[in-house]
Amino acid sequence: MSRFGRGRPSRTGRCPARSSPPSPARRHPAYLEEQKERAEDVQLRIADWITRFAGSMWFVYIHVLLFAAWMVWMEDSPWQTLTLIVSLEAIFLSAFVMIGQNRQAEFTRKKADHDYLSQELELRHNTQLTELIHTLTVEIHKAVNAAAADETDTGEHAEQVPTATA
């Protein structure tokens, strides 16, 4: 068992179920749009693959093996060619990281725009509902006061309900 709780049974004795990703119908529209753009552009798909691979442990394992083999069999000390190769690789990987950061910033902007429009629409609906409730409340007070006035004219009920003002 892992000391971080992965795979550890819960108090009921069963391992917790892994959560599956939400269905596309439950995903954020900005996310779906971004995924569609990524799927349509070959360059973005290649950049995604490279970024995903460079962020994996396989990338680390392969580089450890290649660097060790290079240092032992390919070049004598001080490994100038290996240094050049690693420097060039770092330049390209940093470019892929920046591409990923730019795309994440664009996604965040689209999501924020979508959320703002959704919240504005919700605010407009809430304002309309509040105004409708106020109108209905005023009408109810008028009807109650009219009924009380009719009862007062007949002498049955002497008190009047106060009218709400706009």
C-alpha cells in the first residue's frame, strides 16, 4: 500500500472507485471549444504530444539512459557535444512550455468571458424575478386593502393592511 493513500481501502473495506471524466455535455463550453481547436490543428496536436511526453517520467528515464550511455561510450570528458545537445533540447522544450502557457492563458480568458456572460444573464433573470415579486406583492396588498375597505364599509372589520410602496 502507498503511504499517500492511493489504493488504500476505505473504512468500509473497499477501495474507492476512480472517478471518470465528466461527459462532454457536462464540460465547460470554453473547454470544449479549446479541445475542438486543438483537434483541428496538426501543429497543436504535435505540441500537445511533445509537452505531455516531456512532462512524463518516461522522458526522464530515457534521458538518464541516453546521457549515461553518451558519457560512457560516445564522448570523453568534458562532454562538449552532450552539453550542446542538452542546451538545444532545453531551448526547444522551453518553447513548448511557453506555447502551453499561452494556450492555457487563452483558455482561461475564454472561460472568464463565458462565465461573465453567464453571470450577467443570471443577474438579469434575478432582477426580473425580483421586480415581478415586488409587483405581485404590491397587487396583493392592494387586493387585501380593498377587501378590508369593503369589510369596513359594512362594519365587519375595522383594521386596514398597510400598502407597500414602490
